[in-house]
Amino acid sequence: MLILLTLAALFLAFAVFCMFGLPYMLMGPRMFDQLAERRDQQVMAGALLAAAISLVLAPFFVPGLISDGSRVQVMAETLTGFIGRA
């Protein structure tokens, strides 16, 4: 799991570099001036931000997805704060 998360972080960093770093090296600061006007770049920046957030949150949710029913219940109670069994 750690290897997959590290690989995902590496790919995400490369994607961010391709989207922001490379154009910044070629165009300079005016690249960010055009970001406010171009909707496609805003959507891509939002998608990269969502991918980064989901990568950070993945270790918290993965154990509940790959475990048996009793462990999922414990994880759900821990995440929601509701501890009470019927």
C-alpha cells in the first residue's frame, strides 16, 4: 500500500509540474495571469487538487474498504463519532 501511495504521489507531482512548472519556466509569471481567464486550466487545477486531497485521505478510508464487516462497522463508528450498537 505504501508503495502504491508513493507512486501515486510521484505521478501527481509530475502532473502538477507539467501543468504549472513547465509553462512557468517557458512563459514566466504571466502564465498565472492567463490561468484566471482559461476555464480548461482551472478545471485541470481543480482535478489535480482533488487528486491530491484524495491521496492524502486514502489511508484513512482504504482499511474500511478491504476489511470484513465487523471492522467496517468499527471504522464507520470511529469516523462518524456515533458509537452505539443496537
